[in-house]
Amino acid sequence: MEEYKQTIEEVKKVTEADPDTGLSSQEVDERRKKQGLNKFDEAPKESMIKKFFRSLSDFTTIILLIAAVISFYTAFATEHGDLFEGLLIIAIVVINSVLAIVQEGNAEKALESLQDMNKQTATVIRDGKVTTVESEQLVVGDILVLESGDAISADARLIEASQLRVEESALTGESEAVEKDAAFVAKEDESLGDQLNMVFKGCTVAAGRGKAIVTAIGMATEMGKIADLLNENTMQKTPLQVRLNQLGKRISMIALAAAALVFVIGELQGEPLLEMFMTSISLAVAAVPETLTVIVTLTLAYGVQKMARKHAIIRQLPAVETLGTANVICSDKTGTLTQNEMRVRRVWSKEDEVTNIEDSMTNSAMEILKMAALCTDVTVEQEDDDLVIKGNPTEVAIVRAVEENYHTKAELEEKYPRVNELPFDSERKMMTTVHQMGEKYISITKGAFDVLAPRFSSGDVEQAAIVNDRFGKRALRVIAVGYATYDEEPQDISSEALEKDLRLIGLIGMIDPPRPESKGAIKRAKKAGIKTVMITGDHVVTASAIAKELGILNDPSEALSGSELHQLSDEELDARVKALSVYARVTPEDKIRIVKSWQRTGAVVAMTGDGVNDAPALKASNVGCAMGITGTDVAQSAADMILTDDNFATIVDAVSQGRSVYQNIRKAINFLLSCNISEIFIVLIAMLLGWGAPFTAVQLLFVNVVADGLPGFALGREPAEHGIMDQPPIPKNEGIFARGLLQKIAINAGVFTIVTLFGYYLGSYVDTISPWVDASQHVGQTVAFLILAYSSILHVFNVRSSQSIFKVNLATNKALVEMALLALAITTAVALLPFTQELFGLVHISLNHWFLVGILSIVPIAVNELIKFHRLPEAEEEEE
């Protein structure tokens, strides 16, 4: 039902409401049984147990759990069984699951914030009496009594409105209070901000009073629709999650196939069944990069810490990486791109025009502002070192301009005391005050130029009309100021007596200006291949003017109003969405349509906002960015990231950090898979050649967790490489091995395989290596273990940069150096101490073997340096 299109009598008839006596108690009870309570539906909550088991449903995790069970079985089935392997796998799985649960954002918080709105009371007429009830008890047909400061508890159609102004920023995002008109009847569809005869749940009465018939409660209200939208939109899987899931499945399948092949080969070669079974399982487990998820989580966590220092609080870890792939930022205008406060920008008088009052101020312009400031009802207070001006935003802007130019309202009122006034009302659309000026009196009137123009009898009204039109095209809110002088104090305080024969003194143009840093941030985003789209509840002219100033809008055809948007089908919107940069007079549902349209075109969308009206789109987007200072609890609960300084530029910094995180994750994949894949081939080739298993299960797990894990943990602290924001966004569908990563992994895995197998062969079959230690499989396993562990640890310095390791400053990532040294120390201790030798199946080797291990372990570094030496000149030529 579109009550804003109906007359008061029509709404009274449909709702069966009586404005004089209200509903009876019996009618209220009957309606409540049918309509329910005036509250929002609660989203079903998932228990911690369900969350835990859901975190175990990942394919790679399932493989690890199966392997853990088999590891425990084989440990108990052998005389010298060891639980170490199975316990290690379980520990890794549990740690990953706990991290996932702790970091997972809970969308229920958004609804909990909305539910807080229900803990209010409302003043209604029931049984012929004015009474106060809990807002939950309201029903359709109740008569609301509204006073200044009241929180509105339901959607309602106004039947009376006396100078009623309602602050609707929670729904529309616009801070300016809306002047309401009970007699207004819309003839066509109107956006929420233009439904002048309606009031909405969650909004606040800024001034005046009124009465209204409740037309919607609970989930049927406009705020309830937002709550419903928050429920409908599920979390988007990030590009990283998709890629890592695919990667994990592929590696797991390869590992299972390799394990099965090793088992078959061993059987054909007559190896013991249980021993081959254990070797196959250990290979399957070792080939899966168990530490990859942990390293990715730690890399993201470090990104979170770094971003927090730059005013961006991440509520969901994957949002860091997703920012790196973002190629569209859909931003609210008011309070996000602009300052969320009106500022005087231009002042015109017959004598001159000031185009920027911050840079220049003339005497005539100052006189206009001083007169206008006298005709205001704002209050000015000094709180610590800050000047706090409270009142109507338009009047606040005028007084602020005066205060910032070395005059105060208090001084003006002391010099020209107010003796009478005609307050602003919705019919006259103007305000007049009368002041004593020495022995004479002056009346000052301000209001919209179109309204005041017929009342001017002097002043350059024709030129003012031209200037008013010019200001309007610049999206400035224009206030005209006029006055009349009297020898004696006027006794007839009426509009007919005071607001006529006025002398026009000038025009004041004001606007909610862009944030100083927004333009630069948008420019940087554009350079990085990111499109900024403005979405606002403001008018098209205003939105377009701000967007053009910020560099978002190049042509008027790039702007679309809400009514025009409603006429487009999803298919038509998808066809035009890339060419549109500004959306004006939009609803919360429109914002979600825009976000989803971009997503259907393949875009990764970041959405910024601060109001309740932004919450559904924040949740529907790939990355929701809420404002921390001006943002509502609802918006912050629905967002993935909160900007503590409300600075749009912080998003661009976050994108840079997101790209750096993605870059570091690729380095981690290169580092880990080079070793993991080599393990598969080392075992396969050794078994095919009849050399026996080159590693035990525990040895492989040690290499994965210590030699790969410890240095890998510190890779996330690598600083961003030069020029990261001069490149286009990471394509959403880019393969995890794109841009040569697969070739790098293949080359390094090949080098690892060759040097490790060579060392294993020498240790197992060549007695001339050492006169004191005979060649044996245990010696070969020890040599192979040390070569693979040491070369893996040192390989972390290869993957740090495409530059030579000798050109990369070690001090830029001290944690990496420390972790690598720790891993080297632990590996060496394990190989030397008798207790750990027995635990990991190692034996004592000679100094000659240690020399062999050292030489072969640095071969991968030498190979990588040769490759970088040949590729680097080509890269430098391309950069030039």
C-alpha cells in the first residue's frame, strides 16, 4: 500500500483509524493477534559446534583428517608405533578451525543493532486518551503523537504537521532534516526522501509536532525491509577462498594418486605391506601443504595489524585480500566523500561576488553573512578548544562562516538585540527577526530566493535571479537575505506587515563540500584501475556537481536518478552499469541492485557507507567499508572493514595493503609448493628406481612444519614491492598460478628433486664419501632430509623478490631472517641430538656428509640467481 499517494481520508478508511479517539484496547488486542509485535525477525543463530564442524568440511581438511585416522591406526598396529605424526596433523587441523571461527564475522550483530531500536516508547492516542506504550505494542491504525526529539517507532501517514521536520539520515543518508507536509499527496512514485506526508521507523523528529496514523510495523516498515535484506544476503566467498579451495583439492588429488602409485610400486618390489602403507599415507599428508592455510591466515592477520595502524579496522580477515582484487568502489556521498556539514561557499551582493570565502572575504559579503546570522536560532558553545554550533544545518553554516571570520553571534546579538521574530514555517518558507539598531529598528528576512523575490521592492533583483540560477546549477543551496528599516519598533508582527517591501542585500550559496582528501584518493584509485561510483539519496543536480568536482563524473549521461533506475530491468542495468558513475535519490534496495549488477559483470565491489540505509549493500558487497566516527552500529556490524578516521582515502591505502597481502600469499605458495611437489617426485622416483623410501613420515612432516612453516610464517611481513598501485587490479578469475608462478614452482621443485635424490643416492650407496660411516638407507635418508630441509629454508630468500637476493635488504623483514635462522637451528639440533635422531629416524653422519649437504643445499639459490640474472634485463627494458 502506497499511503503517500493517498489522502488522509483514504488512509483513515483503509486502516480504520480514528484520529480523535484512537483505537480501543479491544481493537489493539485483536490487531496484535493478526499483525504480531512491532519488532524485527531474528536471524537463526548458528551454534559454535556447528561452526566448528562447518570449518572441517573443507576438502583438504577432510583428507588430513582421514590421514590422521590412518596414521593413528598404523601407529598402534606396529610394535614401535609413534603417535607423533597423527597428533601433529590433528593439531594443525584444530588450529586452522579455531582461527576460522574466531575471525569469522557474525552478521547477526547487524540485526542485534537494529533490534535495539525496538527498545523505545511511543506516545499514542488510545481509548480517547494520550498514553505512552512500548514501541513493540504498536499496531497498524494507532495514532502517533509526535513531538520534537521523539524517536519514530513505526511507519506512519501524517494527518497533522506543525512546522514538523524529521531527520531521516538513518534511511536516506542525508543529514538535512526534511520538512513534512500532511496535506501533500504524491501523484507518482517518490523516493523515501520525497514522501513528505510520511514518517518512518528509526528516524527522529528534529522540530515541530504532528500526528500520524501507523501504516506499517515490524518487518513491514522501511527499516524492517533493511533488516530483511541483511538476512537475505549471504557472505560472498572471497577470490582467495575460491582459489585456495581449488588449489587444495588439486594438490590433494595429486597426493592421493601419488600415494596410491607408491603403494603399488612398493608391493611390486616386495616391500612390507604395512611399511608401504605408512609410506604412502605419509606422502599423501606431506604433499598437502598443511601450513598453507595457517600461513595465509597469519599473512592476512599481519595485514590487519598494519591497516589498523592506518585507521582501517578489519572485521573479517579475507576482506584484506579481497581489497587487493577490488576494481569498483561504490561510495555513499554524504559523510563519506563529503564533510557531512553545510559550508558557505559563495556570497553575492550588488557590489561583488566572493567565490571562496575561505580564501577571500569582502566587506559587503561579511555584512550579508552577519545579517543572516542574526536571523538564526542556532546555539554556539565552546567545548574545550572546539566551537560547537547546534541547530538547523543551513543556519549552522551561516553562523560558522561568521565565527570563522573573527565575529561572533553573541557579539552581533549584543550589538543588535532581537526584539521580536516570525519563526520559519512550511507555508511561508522564510524567517524574519526584528532587531534594535541604535535608535532605529531593522527586520531581517531570509529564505529561498524564489519565495522572497516578489517581496523585494529594491536591490538588483533581476541580476540576483541570474545568480540564483547559476548557483543552483552548481548544486548550491541558495539563501536570499533582505531587510527593512523602521523608525519605531514594529507593533504588527505579521508576515503581511513585516515581510514586504524588502531591500535585497544579497545571496548566500552553500553546499556540503567534498572532503579535502577525497579528490586525491579518487585519482589514486583511478590510476590503480579502480572505478569510483557515487550512490546517494541526494538530488541528481547536487550529486552530479559534487561528483564532477571530485573527478567521478565526466559527462551528465553518467548520472542516473532512482526513478530512472526503477524503469531499468536487471539486464538493462547490467548493460549500462559500467558507463554509470552517479546514482541519485536511491533506496536501500537500489543500492543492492547496483552492487549486484556490478558483481554480475565480474567486478569485485567495495561499498562504503555510514548509515543504516547502507547496511544491506555493505553486506552484499565483496568488501563493506563502514565509517567509524559517523557510522551507525548497524552499518559497522554489517561491514567487513571500519574506517576509524572516516577518510575515503584510507580505502585506497587498504587496497594497496590488500594487493601486498595477495602478493605475499603468492610468494608463500611458491615457497611451499616448491618443496611439497618435490617431495612427491623424490619419493616416486626413488621407489621407481628401487632405492626404497627416502623419507619417513615424521621426517616429511618436520620439513613441512618446521623448515617450510617457520620461514613461511614471516613471508606475510614482506613490504609491498615498488609500483604496486600503478598496476591494474588483480583479475577476479586469475588463476592462482598466473604470471609465471607455475613455471617458478616447477623449476624449483625440479632442482629440489635432483639435489635431494643425488644426496640420497650418495648416502645410501656410495661408501667412498666417508671412511668412517658406511653407506646405508638410514644415512641416505638423513642426508636427503637435511638437504631438503636446508634448501627449503634458504629458498625463502629466493621468493622474497624478483630481484637478486644480494640486492634485497634483509633488514626490511627481520622476522623472516629470525625465523629462517630458528628453522636452521632446530633442523641442525634434530640431526645432532641422540634423542631427536631416534624420534625422527635419523643417524649420525660424517663431516664429509655434512659438507655434501651444505654444497647441495645452496644449489637452488645458485639456479634462481642465474634465472633472475637473465630475466632482470628484460624486465628493466619493459619498465623503460
